[in-house]
Amino acid sequence: MNIVEATQEYELWLAGRIRVLPADLATKHERMKQDAFSFLRATFYRWMQLFPALCPELAETPTVLGVGDLHVENYGTWRDSEGRLVWGINDFDEAFPLPYALDLVRLAASACLVIRLNHLPFAPTDACAAILDGYAAGWEDGGEPFVLSERHRGLLAAVTGRERDPTEFWAKLAALPTATQVPAAVYKRLKSAMPQKGLKFRVAHRMAGLGSLGRERFIAIADWCGGKIARETKPLLPSACVWAGAKAGSGKIYYTDILRQSVRAADPFLTVRDGWVRRRLSPFCSRIELAQLARGHDRTKLVHAMGRELANIHLGTPAAVAAVRRDLRRRKPDWLRTAAETMVEATMRDWREWRGARKG
């Protein structure tokens, strides 16, 4: 099937499992036209069709509990139980048992696409090498969470610049229209997330991300102890890997598993219950877009850190550690770049076809 047919089939599958918002889905379709990186972010279901066919040898690499919908803007910050600022992978909606190489190739392909948009100032070869070096280093030393204090000062400076101004953050949330229809179970879930019993809050509908655009996403905003607070909840469903035909673990949602098993300084506000994920939102508890990164920092180190953080996630599958290490050591240095280029070209073809089919 082509990209238009694949999208139609996936969205029918999606609508059979959760409530889909047609207006949000139409917005997603328009954003998919903007550039190939946005298209990649929105179409993990298509990646799961193409990767096994185009990279068959890599599709047979050792299996880990993987991220799935990984890309260079699926990283963010949060506060752990000690109040420390932590950086790492921010979204696990598509978590699933996957060949370890799939996450790596998708991350590298996304880097190559944003380089084409001039959002990363180096060559694709260097980006792929930095990702792979960071990933391999994480596997060799057993991983470590990115707590942004004394050990990662450069990364701390990069993710806490003026581009993440709290005034702008809260102004954007304040501009969200109040939700007119909030399911009773959702309201109860948001109410229980408030830090004080009886605290009044406003519920808004929020459009965010691209892969999950079209699903319900509710945010509760309140004033508390002299400032704003926010909590968000959205429904989960099995990974698009299930739609694409994956047999292992089909039907299960792996969000909680990947959080629990990874090498991670956990966010105590990130919880999953009854098929919904709930989290705290704030200027420094959110996903980071490349445009939000402070200027002047070493982006090569940032991409290297992305690779290391992916290793932190994959290390949550202890049974695969020895096999992954062996597989990494036997590969030629340019294997990741070659695979990323293959998937970039396939993504570009699909993107052009999508734009052509949706002119006007």
C-alpha cells in the first residue's frame, strides 16, 4: 500500500480503539505537508511498514523494549523526586519490543532530516557518528541518567535558555480554549492530580506533538501558591507496531514497563492508570524543540547525549545486553549512516507523494 492508503488504514484502526478528534486529525494531515521531518514524526505507523522491508538485516538485530517513535525532538526535561532537573526521552506512546537498531536508525534519520532544514549545523555523517558513539558508550558503561547539575553543565545551559521563558509558556496555555465537553472520568483524573483538595482549575483541550495528534488531550490549569500549575492527561493504546503486524506482545501497552525498567531518574508525576497517561507540565517539564535550545552550545555533544540516553532506555532489557554489545562491535563504522540514508530517501518519497495527493 502507498502512504495515503497506509494512513487511511491506520486511522481506521486507531478510531476502532480510542475516540479520534476529526479536526485535530485534519490539522495533523496539514502539518504532514510542511516538511519531511514533520512528516516523519507523524507517521511512525508507516516506518513500521518500511523498516523491515528496506533494512531486513537490521530488523533481525537483538530485541529490546524500544521507544519506537523516536526522533531528535522526542527529548525533554522533568523534575525527579529530589527536585533535580533531568533530561531525556520524553514520550513512550509507541514503546514495544523492537530490534535495537530500529530506534537508532530512526533517531539518525530524524537528525539527517533536520540537517536538511538547517536546524543542526553539521553533516549527516557526523550526526550519525555522534549518535552511534554515544549509544555504544552507554552500553559499555552501563548507562547513567542525565541529571543536569554538576556533571552536565553544558547540556543544562542548552536546555534552560531564554527560549523556554516561563512567561511565554504560561501565556500559551492561558490562550487555550476551555474544553466544553470533558468526560467525567477525565475530570476526576485531573482533579486527583491537583496538589490541594478543592483547588479550582480550568480544563482545556491541547493540541501537541504530531504522532498522537488526533487523540484527546486534556490539560488542567490552576493558580496555586503564587503561581501557575498544569497537569495533562491523554489516552494510550497499543503501539502502531501492532497495526503493522507485529506478533510479539500485541495488544499490550508498554509505557509503564519502559519507564520502570530504564536507567532513569523518574518523574514522580508521570503515571499511567486505566489506559491514560498523566503528567505535570511546566516550562521545564516538557518536550524540547530544537528551536528552543539556547544558541552557541555544542550540538554535536547534544546528539551524542541523545545516543547515550537511548542506551539508557535499551539497557532496561537486561537479557539483551550481551547480544547487543556483540552486535555493535561486529558492525562497520558506517552502518548507521547507510541505513539512515535509506530510510530518509524512503521518507522523502512518501512525503512527496503525500503532498501531491493533498494539493489544494
